[in-house]
Amino acid sequence: GVLLTTKADGKVNTMTIGWGTLGIEWGKPICTVFVRQSRHTKTMLDKNGEFTINVPMEAIDKNILSLCGTKSGRDLDKIAQLGLTLEEPQTISVPGIKELPLTLECKVIYQQDQVLDAIDPDSRSRYYGAGTPNENDYHTAYYGLITAAYIIE
């Protein structure tokens, strides 16, 4: 389980992410994350194009992943609810989370909405089709330039 943390308008929000990639794009270290159109995190990322990726170093409390994956930051302060500890960032405005100490600080350098017609028909039907929980709730890919990587002590 991994969290993606954002900050906008003085508020911090975090969500569980299920997929992402690390690699080199345009000769730069990149973390690409995928956020559904309906998520509060997307609204925050579009306001402040910075985020942290927060990775546990040991077994993680499953309640953290569950709450952050099922509740919206529009309705609940997940950080306060879970008693998570925010840590000052090194290069961006978004904090890390001490309980998930491996931290990547990222600045969005490219974003792209999914093109539903470009997704193979089986996957499109299975993940975005009529009758699915996420019908037409596609993702935006955010390419984040990794500006710092560290472990919170």
C-alpha cells in the first residue's frame, strides 16, 4: 500500500493509490501516478501541481490504506482521523507522512487524461463500462518530476 499526498488551499489530503510507475522520461526521474476524475485529490493536484508518494518501510496498519482508499478528503480530514504525522518537505509544499517514511517529492511536469477509445475494449468495459462502480470515471496520468527522495527518521 502506498499513499499519494497533496496540498492546496492550506489543506493536506492523502489517498491510497493502486498503480503508478517509476522511470526515466525526458532524461529525468519520474513518478507517474493515475488519479480518477472524480477524486478530491485530482482537484487538489490541478490547483497545486505537487505531490508526495509515501511508502511504508514495514507492515502498515491496514486501516490507513482502507480509510484513505474509501473516504473522500472532501468530507473528512483523513490525516487527523488517522493521527498521521506530517513532516516538512525538502523541495515542494506538500509534506511527507512519518508513518510511511519512504518519501518521493514530485512536481507535475506533464498530465494527460485517458482517452477511452485508446483503451482496449476488454479493459475499457471491465473498468469503466456501464454497470461498473467507476462507469466513465477514467483516470488522469500525472508525470511527477522526482525532486527529492528520502526516508523520514
